[in-house]
Amino acid sequence: QVQLVESGGGLVQAGGSLRLSCRASGDLFGVSTMRWYRQDSRKQRDLIATITPADVKNYGDSVKGRFTISRDNTKNTVYLQMDDLKPEDTGTYYCNALKIGLSLWGQGTQVTVSS
């Protein structure tokens, strides 16, 4: 079993910053690519950022240049640094991990950006 716990969400004004964390615990053997998704009020879940075990990073078009994904393997944690936040970044952010064919999810953390 792998547990993913997100933290760091909150309320911030437009132009502000937040850093989300996703800490993995449990049987981490085989855990590879990690991703952040955002679910908006329409319940659509969009891929925001990806990081591979080789540290290759990819971003959704809406966040390129503003968000940065990183990982600290010593802490089993993936981060999402979010800068220059916009109201449209509002949503629930979910951490996702791939583990030998399984797709695992955290419980999400809410981010609200006020204009």
C-alpha cells in the first residue's frame, strides 16, 4: 500500500504564491512518475505537472513558466511551487503516483485564488 498526502493549499490573492507538498509513504517500491492534477468546479481533472524518476519535467500549457515541480527522494516528497497565481488556478490539487501499472491518488488539497 502507498499513501499520498497532499498539503500546502489555502487562500491566496492573485499574483501570490503557494507551495504544495505530496508525501508518499508505505511500500514505495516501483513508484515512478509523479504528477499533479487540478480539479475545478466542473469536476474536470486536468494534468498540471509531471516529473519522472530521471527528473524530466513537463507542464500543462496553462501553468508553464509559473509552476515548478520538484522531488526530494530523501523525503519521499514531491512539490509544486506555484507562482503568479491566477483565479483560474482555483481548484482541488491532487497528487498522483504510478506504481507498476497502478495509478494512485492522494485526497487532494484545496487552492483558492481571489482576484
